[in-house]
Amino acid sequence: MLRYTLTDDADLIELGDEHAEELFALVARNRAHLRAWLPWVDDTRTVETIDAFIARMRREQADTGNPTMVLRLRGQLAGVIGIHPINWNDRKTSLGYWLSAEYQGRGLMTRACRTMVNYALVEERLNRVEITAATGNGRSRAIPERLGFTHEGCLRQAQWLYDHFVDLELYAMLREEWAG
């Protein structure tokens, strides 16, 4: 089981069945906050949807090696970060993440992203990690910018968000550029 210490009181641990109820409660408390940028929120109405998500992420990890982690602060769930399916042929992957509104502005997700980028580029020896974020999502975009990712452009109308398309900004980091 993967586990990384981020600070004295924050860590990342692999997502497991034991997180279902707490994760559902976190999504429920942050529904409006998350819905502004994430297309899956309206479909997450029961603990069973979280159970199915966890089962799917565990299967993907077993099949492709891409972990999904929960971010904890003082033992409480604060968010999720995951490596999306690894493309082993091209040695690349992407990161997705979200953080509860109450924990923003502390650098937690930046630390979590740094850890997972290091996992992908150093531990797994991938060549490329991508992060996309909606053009208007300044907090999410600030993370790859802080970590030194290259902004490679705008993917126009790349995500359907409930009733409209949003543009996504594409950022990438190559292994040869990564300083950790």
C-alpha cells in the first residue's frame, strides 16, 4: 500500500473501501464547490456511487498501476488525487485532483501533486505527466504553474460540464525537466 507523508499532519494514502462513507460525506459537504469544475458531482448521490468509484479505481490500479490516493489532514479526508491510466507504450499519464473548500490555500494539493508527479516520473520512470484544468479554475491551474509545468495550450471546448462546454488548459512536465 502506498503512503506518503506531506507534512507533520498531512499524508496521502491509497484509496480503499474504508474511505467510502467519509469520502461521500466530503463530496456532499462540497457539492456546490466541486460542481463548478467537475462533471461527476451530480451523479454522486449515494455512498454506493462512491463504492463503485473505489472499486473501479482499485481495478484500474491492479490493471495499469495507476494509484488513486486520498489526502488526509490530521486524519480527516481533505481531497483526492489520482494518476489516470498510465499509457505504458508512450510512458505518460495525467493527474486529476480535487480538494475540499475548507482546506484550500494551505499548499496541501501542491504538495500532493509534487509527490504524485515524483511517483510517476522518478519511481515509475514515466516520461510525461499532464494536468488539465478549466480555463476559469485559477486555483487548479496555479498548481502546475507553481510546480514548473509547461503550459502547452488550450484545449477548446474539451469538457462537457452539465449544460455547457469548458476549455481546458493543458500543462505538462517531462522527466528531464523535473527537479522534484
